[in-house]
Amino acid sequence: MIVVFRPGAEESRIQDVIERLNEYGFDVHRSSGVNQTVVGAIGVKPEFDPRHIRVMEGVAEVYRVTEQYKFASRSWKKENTVIDVGGVRIGNEELVVMAGPCSVEDERQIEDTAAHVSACGAAFLRGGAFKPRTSPYSFQGLGEEGLKLLRAAADRHGLKTVTEVMEVGQVELVARYADVLQIGARNMQNFPLLKEVGKLRKPVFLKRGPSATTDEWLMSAEYVLSEGNPHVMLCERGIRTFETYTRNTLDLSAVPVIKKRSHLPIIVDPSHGTGIRGKVIPMARAAVAAGADGIMVEVHPNPDMAKSDGPQSLYFEQFVDLMAQIRLIAQAIGRVIRDAPALA
Amino acid sequence: MIVVFRPGAEESRIQDVIERLNEYGFDVHRSSGVNQTVVGAIGVKPEFDPRHIRVMEGVAEVYRVTEQYKFASRSWKKENTVIDVGGVRIGNEELVVMAGPCSVEDERQIEDTAAHVSACGAAFLRGGAFKPRTSPYSFQGLGEEGLKLLRAAADRHGLKTVTEVMEVGQVELVARYADVLQIGARNMQNFPLLKEVGKLRKPVFLKRGPSATTDEWLMSAEYVLSEGNPHVMLCERGIRTFETYTRNTLDLSAVPVIKKRSHLPIIVDPSHGTGIRGKVIPMARAAVAAGADGIMVEVHPNPDMAKSDGPQSLYFEQFVDLMAQIRLIAQAIGRVIRDAPALA
Amino acid sequence: MIVVFRPGAEESRIQDVIERLNEYGFDVHRSSGVNQTVVGAIGVKPEFDPRHIRVMEGVAEVYRVTEQYKFASRSWKKENTVIDVGGVRIGNEELVVMAGPCSVEDERQIEDTAAHVSACGAAFLRGGAFKPRTSPYSFQGLGEEGLKLLRAAADRHGLKTVTEVMEVGQVELVARYADVLQIGARNMQNFPLLKEVGKLRKPVFLKRGPSATTDEWLMSAEYVLSEGNPHVMLCERGIRTFETYTRNTLDLSAVPVIKKRSHLPIIVDPSHGTGIRGKVIPMARAAVAAGADGIMVEVHPNPDMAKSDGPQSLYFEQFVDLMAQIRLIAQAIGRVIRDAPALA
Amino acid sequence: MIVVFRPGAEESRIQDVIERLNEYGFDVHRSSGVNQTVVGAIGVKPEFDPRHIRVMEGVAEVYRVTEQYKFASRSWKKENTVIDVGGVRIGNEELVVMAGPCSVEDERQIEDTAAHVSACGAAFLRGGAFKPRTSPYSFQGLGEEGLKLLRAAADRHGLKTVTEVMEVGQVELVARYADVLQIGARNMQNFPLLKEVGKLRKPVFLKRGPSATTDEWLMSAEYVLSEGNPHVMLCERGIRTFETYTRNTLDLSAVPVIKKRSHLPIIVDPSHGTGIRGKVIPMARAAVAAGADGIMVEVHPNPDMAKSDGPQSLYFEQFVDLMAQIRLIAQAIGRVIRDAPALA
């Protein structure tokens, strides 16, 4: 932590601050220029709130020097984390595609989707059984029945599954059926839930909250990691800004930013990131070009009749196009997407 | 819902849309001008996602006409909701002050605070026992022990209590001790939790999420109301914007906006809204002047040693000042604050 | 400037940075802890871009220590600046009200408005002659004719005037007629214009840009001040956020923030800040309660027929109410508003 | 325009609104359902402010139906605009690269840069002679001398030039030397300047303001187009959001959004969009993948010593890499970048 004093701050004020820092256990270094004094307080105190010092007399500004997270940081672990989900590896040169409907609606819907996305080269089937909806009057998901349908369809087509868990009480149930547990954007700071999935050893798919900085996002990852579960992948899905033409503003610069600050894999979800079907393909291409480790997209056999998020779900033929396009982009930057049996 | 077609849209496209709207059960009215056609679809279908129509050929734009919430709206209930908490009434001419530390830390701390805020005219004692913290390494609260200490201190000084509940599994426990259950900003869209407190008949204190529109906030209130619990009060506590000098940007215009759109009481929290002690008093005055039904402020006997949020907590003498100042402002706009025995 | 190195940064990297800082003329102080080194670079180099150091090898973070502005800062001038506009003093205990239509439309409109606002206790008449409009098809103002009408109406009723200047080429003309020159929000970073009004000795009314931090706002004030014109007042008029129910989000915490960081007076404009007539009065009250030195509000004899911003302009009788209400609030915090002859 | 009435609004209120709409010259269509009435007002009145109706009694909401811009819209002109700058065509299958330093500093700097970027396949040389700087103490550009140096260097290497014009008084001068006139982000709503460049027939490069919606951006383009200059290209360069780790948040979804709403070409500037050198290459790749018509990047022979924006400027060898990478991405999506003589 760095404490900057106002120009001409009285010596007694400076001494008060130094004393306080010593009380907190910091190792203090002082630099005094002609007009201004700066004090460095060295020591890792994650509990310490720098505003304590900021409000003291004579202090102009205080800067936290160390990152607040440890296990999530690139400085703690230099090499990329690669997560192995039953043979599918996330975070190395393979670009992983996760696709499926917003919600699991019935057996036919999820079976058709699984067959299609598998044939195109997706590695994961996505689909919600517990749905967080802004309105209490919207479709809330099929619950355990949805989990079963998702599992069965994925197994028939050699796919892994990822699905959302919304609260502590659902963790055990969802973990019984799913390969990867998704923490939704609105739950990114649901700390009891983060701790609970931290106790598992199943991979966690942590979506960025709509108003979360990359710092806060990595702190949420730290909740999971610090409980002992090292298998965390991050997912950028758009942030809330003043621009409302798109549902959210997809922050693709988060890809290189996370790659620099952390060793965890990062996936991009252009479906929620834009909220408009026609923008999904260009933004999926852009995500791959930016260096994402994978993409998650919504696909539905009949988007016009989908019970949720239909307008941002791709038609089957659009998914074929998307896979063809991102396959070329992936090659251009030295990554591969698994073969598409149907198109081979 | 209003559907606007592109200028010169083909008749067959318009017919497709009308047919689709009929399928969904809407009552359809068409207006065709020289260049442009507009179709009104009347009917309340809260489950319907207007983007279904927006993506159809020939459609330029779609507007949702009816508010998505019902019980939370001023059109459903014209008169202000007044919530009675053991004789303290929130939402009428009395301006209610809720004060106390961020976290309950020990008996002495909460006892001293209760004595002081009660003597100054506060009606509620606040204090967290379960704390949502950005970092897993920060103080997480005393749990049930904190609830007991809060209850006892409040009872000794004739105060009501408000404290946060973080997850479904804690609701029964917190409700046993507290008069009002707080849903924190990060949990504003924790839908299982909203449903759970909706099953109670205890008042709920619903903080606005840092990136929630007033629409989304009222939709979250609707979750509680639609479960049968009518005792919901809202709390503005700052939104996330590009300005980072203050911790959040306190959106005081939310006070008149909510007053127009809803019948629910609205409280303002200038402590979280600014994050800086020196800004709390002016913003508390502003909140009262804007027409808030109450304010919630953090007060601590020794803010410099507080385990959380010390830098935004008021010193005892500052709280005396704050009460004196808002008392005058309240009078100026025809509201009253309860007597302050200590200052009488 | 503070340079924080990564834990374990190589000594040669640290030496490279120190050498570079010396080249730039900084006075360098080094503090090395067990794991981490921090270097303080003392010296005021407003031209220096700290990102030069941030991108060097081994560097974790760089913080600018000194404020980039000088003349605008509270540390440069401790006492409040009071601006005298022909006897009306802005920035002391008097709360100044500036009122009038968005645009000057014709003689009758501005005369009626001047008579009314003067009778209620306003000190300034506002009104645009050159209007910055989002659309090229909207009313662009009366130009010089508008300036003349504004001046004459103000003079007949003992009012001072404030009106916008949009470009360098208009400065001489507008300064001939107006008492205070307004720089609009969209021109807050029109640097040639800021320099031009900096050469005058007439007061400048500098609106905050819709996405400007308080730092950037004060830097724009610095452009005017550094040219030699010390008469700058600031105006908060709402910032752009994700919330679109109100036109902008009025950031009232800017009032105490500016008061702490600068000696310049600060006015609040709740008309543009909310964009909705019904929210203007509560937010004007809140602005006064927060400690603003004045408010600027739009008033029109016939808002329904106004050529611009009618929907956020007050009716005459609403302005009477507003003045009565803020008069009480002003008293409550120890400020005064000039007498209202009509209501005396 | 669509006017939605509150459920149960009185007939007399509805008649008042209809009458008012008729007065404004709208063609009115009414639809009444069981609970609610909706009125459509057809007619293009770009001057009309819908808030006039929104504030009337009984009205719940008002929606503008027609886009406020005409010449900028895709519905006015279906085919893409292709701008020819002395043989370089922007907006067709060729992907155009504009590169160069933030500021022109001296002959050697701009000559070296021109030689290098030309050899790598750039078509345009960029470089500022008039610089808008947040601080009055920062380097403000070489002025006319800079324009001459830019022109000469470009001519020696077969490049076109793009450079910023900051105010009306500079337009004639800048137009004498430059091929394309840039309107900077802070001037996106400098309406006198937009009108002035609208009178030319030289191409205009219009950067998006940091808090401008795509609607406002297209309205600013409309200012230029409506004056008679059809040669406008747009440039996305990042918007201001709560995320401060990057200087701005590059909104790449603006690319497909603009492509749908307008016929004008769109360029992306990842240098300002991220503000960090290490993020420029991935975001440039992403911009190309998203479908941009070109990219603008900052390149400097010695970024560490640059007088402005050095930390976001690429080293020469990085620009070689960037060109190689985006060349592959461009091919993958069916676009071409001109040959690079040096690398042939």
C-alpha cells in the first residue's frame, strides 16, 4: 500500500499514519521530497481496508499495491491452467465450443439439439434446468427433470454438459448430473454459493457479473479456489453500459486482460453478450480472434417457439455457418476445433 | 406491445407477424399510414419475450407497453404502502432513521451504538451478522451470535432491527431474531432467496443492485410480493458508473421515480452510496430533501478499528450532527423525525 | 508517481526503471520489502504519461500521485472562490438561482419569463441563443437576435444573464451581450473554446460532460484558469449511466467531492439532470441540501409549446413552489436566497 | 410515434392527446383494448420532442417510431457506401489499414513511420498536428508544420493521410493538406464543426464519442451528410464504462450494429479502444473478425519517447506481426489487405 500525503502535510500527521500502519503490522518505508511525502506499507493484509488510512488527516491518496487475490493470479501460477473434463481439455490449443438451448424444454428439443451440435463439432451441451429470470412470471425451468434430459441427450452424442446451479441447496443435485457447474452472472457475488462449489472437485464455469470489474471477477474466482477447487473457468458475457441497442456490451478486451492477470481459461458467450441473433456470429468470430479458449452459444431447433431467449438463439443452419467460420479463424491464429463428424 | 414495421415492408411480412401475435393470444390492432404500418398487440402476457417479434422480417422495432410487474406498480395500488414494524411506521409522514455498524463485532460495540443512536432519535438498529464480502479473506460476520447481540442491544434501547440474510438456508434463522430482513445489493436478483422471503410475513428491505434499472428493481420486489408478502421497502444505495472517486454514484432521482411508479416506501443509504465518511452527511440531507421515507447510515463507536466499512462509518458526534441537520430539512418539507431523548 | 514492481522482479529491471525516471527528471526514492520493491518518483511533470513506466518489464502498477491540475485545486487555493457578477456573488452564503427557458424564442416569451423569475427571487436569467442539438433538424436558436432579447429582458428586471457559447468564432459576440458565458456539456473538452474564454475576464460557467470524471472536469477548468481567467464556476448536470428512465443520472455527490478538491463554486442543473419536469423540484431541493452554491432551472411561460426542452421546463406556478421549497431548505442549512419582491 | 395510455385513462385525457397530436400535424390512429388504449401518430417530424406528449395526463409511455436520421440510415440507402480516396476504396472487400504515430513530432519520426507502415501494407498514414489533450500542460501538436510533414512523408511512400481537425477555424487549413479529416471523439457533438466539414467534399472520419449511443453517433453523421457531404466513415474507438483497467471498453458489437442500421463504412481503432499496447493486436484481430472495414492503429519508431500515447503505440516489429495476423483473419472471412512490398 502506498500512502501519499498532501503537499505540506504536518510532520505530526505523517507520524500518526506511520504509527497506525505499524499497528496494523505493515513494514513501513518513507520517501520525502521537497514538497511531498510518500510512505510505502509493505505486507500482505487482504483483510485491510485502505480507506482507513485514506480518511486520516494529511493524507491525499492511498493505493493498494498487491492484488487482493492470490490463487487466481498469474503471479502465483505462471503456466495456463488446463481443465480436463472427461478428456475434453479447456485452456490449451483446442478451442472448445459449448452449445445448446437456453433452457431444456423437453426430450425432443434437447435430443435434436445434442445431435446437431455434436455433429458440427461442439464438445459441450449447454441447457438450463434452473433458470434465473428477471420476472417471476417467466418460465423457471424444468428442475431435476431438465438435468436428466440434458445428461441423457449429451451421453447419446458424446458430449459433456454444463448447466447452471442457482443456490446452495441445489449444488448436490446439479453436481450429480452435470460435468461442469455454471455460476450465472447474477450470482457472481453469491458468496455462499461460491464457497459451496469450492468444496467440490467438479469444474466451475464462472460468468462475469454485468457490473463486475475484472478485479471483482477474479476475487469471486478466488472464493472457489481458496476452498480447494482449482478447476475454475471464467466466462465473459457482456457488461452493462449506457448503450442499450445491444442487451449488454460484450467486453472482448477482457480476454487479453484476463490472460495477462490470471492463469485460468476464459470462454466468451456472444449470445448473452449481444442478445440479438444477427450479432452472434460476428461476435463469436471476434471472440475467437481475440484469443478466447472457447465460446458458449445458444442454439435451438425452433428459436421462434423457445421458452426463453429464443431471439438470441441460433437456428441449426446458422450454427453450421458459425462453426465453419470460427474454424477458419481458429486456424488463422493457430488453434484447432475438434472435427465435425457430420461435415467430414 | 407495439410492432413498428420498416417503411415499405411487404404485406406478407405484416400478415406473418399478425398471425404470430394471434397465436400468442394477443388482441391485434393495425394502423397503416402512407409509408409505414404499426400494429398494437393488447393483452398481458408477462412470459412473452418481445424479441420474438423483433427478429421477424419486416419489423423495425417492438415496444413493450405494459409494465412487467403488477403488485409493485402504482397503477395497481394508488395509495402509499405504510409498513408497520411493531409500531414504527415506514412510508408515512415520519422519516425513519436506521443506524448502526456495518457488522456486529462484539457486545460492547453494538450496545454502545444502540444506546447512542436511540438517544439521537433513530428508530432502527442496523448491523450485519452474515456479511457478503468481495474477498474471501475479509471478515465474514459473527453469524447467529451476531443476530443475538443485535437483538438484545436493540431491545434494551427500544429499537427495531434490520439485518441481512444472504441465502435461502439462513432465512428461518435470521427471521427468528430480526424485525426486518435485508436483501443486499448483490442479492437483488437472487431469485430463490426472494421467493423464500416472499413466503414470510416479515418486512423485507430490498437494496437496489449496483447495475439494476428501476424496472429490474421493481421486478425483484414483484418476486417477493407475488409470493404473498406485501411488506417490501426499497433501498437506493448507489449504482455503478464510470465515476470512481466515490465508491458508487448515489442515484437520488430514484426517489421521485420510485414514488411515481410504485406505492412502496423508499429508503436511501448514503453510506454505501458514497463510501466516504465526509460525503455521508451532505448526501443524507439531500436524500431527505428529495423525499425519501427514511435513511440508513453506518455509525460505529470507533470507525478506525471497525472490521468492515470503517471509512464510511460516522463517528458518534457526527451522527449527532447528522440528526440535527436532517431534522431541520425534514421539517422544511413537512416530515417529522422521532424525538431524541438524549437531546430533549 | 509510485512504481510498484512485481514480486520477485529482477534487479536489472528495477534499475532500468530508475534510470528512465532519472532521465525524465524525477527525484527517485526506493523502498524494498522482502518480496516487493516500490519506487517513488517525486516531481511535478504534468506532461508525463505514467503509462510509459507501466509498460516496462517487471512493473506491476504505476500510480500518479500529484493531481494534474494546479490552479483548480483546493491545495493551491484554500479559501472558496467567490465570483462577483455585477454585485451578485456566487460561492458565498447566498444561494443563487438561475432560471429561464431552454432557448430564447421571442420577445414576449423572454420578457414574461424574466418578469416572473425576477419576482420570485432568481438572480440570473438563462436562455440559449446558440443551441447544440443532437439533430440537425431541431431548432438551432435565434443567434445574435436571441442574445439581444435576453440582455434587454434581463436589464428590465434587474437580472444578470448566462448563455451558451458554442465555438471560438462566437466568443467575442456572446461576450458582448452576456454576463456569464456557458460552456455546454458537450463542449467540456472543446479545448480551443476553453482557451478562448480563458483569455477573457468574464465569468465562465463550465458544465460537466456527460461522461467526464471529476478529474477531467477540473482539468477542463484548468484550461480556462491557466489562460488567466480565474472566474470559473462548475455545473453538475447529470452523467450518462445505464439507467435510462431519467435522461441523465444527476450525480449530487459531485457537490461535496468538488467542494473538497477545488475552491471553485458549484451549481446544479436538475432540469437537464433528470429531463422530466416532475423530478426537477425534488432534485433541486436535494441539490440545495447537498450544499450547492446555486441551481439552474428551466422555466417557460408555455412549456407545451416550447421549441426545445419543454418537457423538462417548469410552469410558472411550479417555479413559485420550487422557490418556496428551496428557500426553506436553504435556511435549514444556513444559506439565504435573495428576497422575492412579488411574494414579499 | 406511439402513445400508450395508462390502464383506465379517462376518455377526456385521450381526446386531449389526440387533439394535440393533430395540432402537431400527425396522422393519428387509435387502438382501444379492454383495459388500455394505444394511439399511433404517423408522420416524420424530426423537430418534435416526444416528451411533450409523455408528460400529459393519462399517458403511460411514448415511443418514437421513426429513426431521427435519414441520410445515414440503411433504409434510405440499401447498398454499402464505398468511399474512394485517390484510388483507395473504403467499404468494399478491401480491408484498409491506417497507421502512424499519435502526434507528428518531427520529420525523421514521421518519415520512418511512413516507410515502415507502407512497406507492411498500410494504405493510410495517420498522425495528429492539432491534438486535443485532457491537460493544458500536455504537448498540443506541431500545427501546420505537422500537416506539412505528414503530407510529405505520405507522398514519398504512396500513402493517403488522415488527421484531426479540432475547430471550425482550422478546417480550411487541414483540408488543404489532408486526404481525410478526422473529427475526434470529444468533438463528435461539436455541431458547428460537423456543419463546416459537411460543406466540403473531402471524406470525414467520425469517431464515436466516449458516451455516445449508436443513435447519437449516426445523428452526428447526419449533420455532415445533411450539409451535402456524403463521404462519411465511422470509427469505433471505445466507450466509457465502469471498467477502468482498460482506458476504454472497445464496443466491437458496434460493427454489426452499424452495418445493419447504416450504409456507411466502419473502422475500428483498437489503440484508443484499449489504451494498452499489449491489448492492441488481439483486439485488432477481433475487429477484423467482427467485420470492420478497416482498422486504425498507432505505431511509433520509439514509443518510449513518444510525446503522446506512447504506451499504446506499437513498436515497428509489433506492427509487422499485427499485419501478418490480421491478413490471415481477413482471408478467413473473405476480405483482402493490400500487398506488403517489404514482405513480398
